[in-house]
Amino acid sequence: MWEALHIIHTPQGQQSILSTKCALYSAQAEEGTNIAEHINDMKILRDQLSLLGHQIDDTKFKSILVASLPHSWEGFTTSYLGYQGGTQGNINAQIMTVQELVSLLCEEDKRRKEKETRGKFAYVFNSSKHSQKRKKPCGICQRTNHVTADC
């Protein structure tokens, strides 16, 4: 009876492992994705694999995580990989833990979003300033590309 049950359920277990591994390895964050949510989804897939009896070690998971980031993160990931390599020949080079990497990625995502927000605000501010200049004609020449004080 046990052998029959084992034969019936083993392929499904292997299929579950395979499909979860495919989902983990093929996960790719798009530009603008919430990185914290993306990391959480990746952790869930890793935990599912662990429950199925297939462990992904920290080093491999960090590599998968870094590879899943959007293309715009390439400079950041390059510097991360350089940090991970440490000084050539230095066996005691500091290696970042998964938790440290996750923290670093979330901080970088927050910094990028703040920078983007500041950039949009500056654009809106400058655009409104320029559009006001264009709407009022110069009191001397009647052109709308400058104000009277600049004529």
C-alpha cells in the first residue's frame, strides 16, 4: 500500500519542485516594481521549495535575487557583486548575508523612489513657472517667451 501511494505521489512532488524552481529562476522584476514585494515573492518561492525538500542555499538565493532585478539596477548589482568579491586573494573578505542584501535592496528602492518623486516635483514646478512666463506677454515687445523685466 505504501509503495503504491509513494509511486502515485512522487511524480507530483517532483513536478511541484520543478514548477516552483522554474518560477523562482525565471522571476524578473519589471521597472517600477515594488522591490520589497518582489523580494517577498521570491522568499515565498524559496520557502515552498524548502517545504518540498529542495533547499536553495543563501549564496545561490542571493544570486537569483540579484539577477531578478530590473535592468536599471545593473549599476547597483555590479557594485554589489564587486563588494561580494572583496579584495582579490583575501579569504576573509566580508560576505553579505541574505538579510543584509534584502535590507540594502529595500533601502536602494526607497532612495530611487524618493529621487524620482523629487525629480517629478522639480519638473512640475519648473514647468508651471515656464508656462506662466509664456502666458503673459512682455509689456514692451508683446512676446510670450520672456517677462517684461527680462526684455
